[in-house]
Amino acid sequence: MLTLHLNRLQFHAYHGLYELEKSSGNTFEVDVEVTVDVQEKITRLHQTLNYATVYEVIKHRMQQPTALLETVAQEITELIRNIDPRIRSINITIKKLSPPIENFQGTVGVSIKTDY
């Protein structure tokens, strides 16, 4: 098994329930781990999962405004799974870096781990 890591990917997007989030947007940070069943020595790109492809899937989905981060995380997981049948698990965390909560310091987010 091989696990690819894409960490601290940042996107400005318009996910959220509140009007301010829909109009001004927010900065989101995404971490993804994708475990692939690889049984051979890897010497060529086609023998593994291209992390640039995974990044493009995440980037494209993050550009689609959605009310709930849970929905975004679930759909990114489904889209990544469709890239390669050798994928055995996907773990994704999405953080909203400046949540619209009065007097709040920190981040909020969701994580989903799916095994296949």
C-alpha cells in the first residue's frame, strides 16, 4: 500500500450557510490522504496515483459553492475514488480558517475517512 499526502491546500471559496459567507467567501485549508493498493516497484507515473490529478479534482470541487462542508468533503471523496480503482482509502479534512463566529479564534472543520 502507498499513501499520497496533499497537505495545507488553500482555496478561497464560498461555502457556508450565511449570506456573508456566500458573498465574501472564506479561506479553506484541505488535507487529503489517499491510500492506493500498489504491489509493484514504482518506476513510472502510471504505476501510482498522480497527485496533480487529485489536486485538480479538489480544486475544481472547491470552486462550487455549497452550504455544508460535510457535503463538500463527501463529494470530493467520491470524485477522488473515481480516479483509480486501486484506491483503498481516502481521508480528507477541510478547515474554514475564519469562521463567522463572534469573538472566535481558531478554525472549524470536518474530516471524513472512507475505506474501500
